[in-house]
Amino acid sequence: MRDRVTVSRHQRATLNTWPFHRLEQHLRYKAKRAGVPVLLVDARYTSQRCPRCGHTDRANRPSRDHFHCRRCGLAGPADVVAAVNIRNRARSVWVHVNVPDPAAA
């Protein structure tokens, strides 16, 4: 989110103290200490995208709490669907983390 938001100079301090920034910093610190890599995943449209068929539409979210895919009919809690989509994106990023760097060879 910080990468997509542009603010004036006097608002930068406020931007960098938002709770999500603090959470990310804490996660990075704890993960580094434990030797665990941190993967950043774009969360855009994760609650509107169907993890089964890939259809993305605002209409897939009839309410704040519910998800119902207009194409394939998958239904469930919107938070669970978003979490599944984030997990799937992280898995696709993880592949790149485990591939050897060709420049290092």
C-alpha cells in the first residue's frame, strides 16, 4: 500500500507509522531472527477473485462477509476466500525464492 500511495513531505511520518507498516516491520524482524524468509504478496482483489475458476468481479462479494462466485458458484466466507488467494499467490512467489540465481553462477 505504501508503494501505491503518494503523500506530501509533512505526511510521510504519519504514513510510515500506520499499523500495517509496524506489523510488517515486526514480522520482518521476527522472521529474520528465526531464519524464515518473508514474502510480500499483492493483496489486491483477493476477496473478489474466485480461487477455483479465477473469475474476478465485485459482484462476487454480495456483502462484506460473504463470497459467491458468479461464474462457478463457489461460496464461503470472504475472509477465507481472500486468505486462500493470498496463500496461492505466496506459493507462486515461493517458487522464485527457491530457484538458484543465474547471475550468481
